[in-house]
Amino acid sequence: MDNSNHIGQENPSKARQADRLTLRIGIFIGIGLIGSLDEVVLHQLLQWHNFYVHTDQFWRIFSDGLFHIFSAGMLVVGLWQLWARRHFLSEAGRVQALVAGILLGMGGFNLYDGLVQHKLLNLHPVREGVADQLPYDLVFNGIALLLLVGGWFLWKKVKDSRNY
């Protein structure tokens, strides 16, 4: 009889696979969550920038809409995958793998946004209309790094507890 579905009796190879899948699900959720927070807080409430600032108001709002569709889509896909695989969360340490993925997704996406979209591609600054962008860039990328490092340490803790 296969006891791999009972708590505490999961096959180590299957546990690693389930941990990694849970981590990936968390990454989807994290990207969707941080993208949605960015859209709502920085784009709409504070009105610091749009996704693409080098155009007229119509295309600024249109580009924000596309970004919102992307971030909402990532959140829906991640939550749907989580719902479909919710039984994974019953194993010890699996919620930590999910939270690690969420933090890695949030931090990784924001670091990509801050370095690639803000600086390399110059799609938009963190805050338009200020003389000195550096403090905004440092805080934005610093928060991204903290999320990324927190997710990495939590994932390392999961891996260490499973001895792989």
C-alpha cells in the first residue's frame, strides 16, 4: 500500500518535486501580487508613473492596462495552480516553500523592473517629475533585494530541513 499521501510519510523524491512545484506556484503568485500592488499604489493611487511614459495620456493608460492584465493573469494562474494542488500544503514545510516562492517572485520581478525596465530600457522611472531619481531607485531596488533575499533564505531553510 502506498502511504505517500499521508502526512509525514512522503517519498523524499516526491517531496522534493512537490516542494519545487510549490515554490514555482509561489513565484507566479508573487509576480502577480507585486505587479498588482505596483499598478494600484504607484500607478493609480500615487500616480508616480505609467508603464510607458514616452507617449501621450491615452497610450500611458493603455500600457498600464496591459500591465494590469499581465499581473492579474499571473496572480490568477498562481492561485488556480495553488487551488488545484492545495493538498501539497498539508506536508511539513510546504507552506514555507510557498511563502519562499512568493517572496522570490515579488523580489525578482521588482528587481527586474527596477534594473531592466527603469534603467536599461528607460520605460519609466520610479517617480516622474523629481530632480533626483536616486533615492527612489535605491528604495525600490532595496525593497526588491530584501524580498529576494528573504525568499532565498526561506527556500534554503526548506531545502536544509529536507536534506537536499
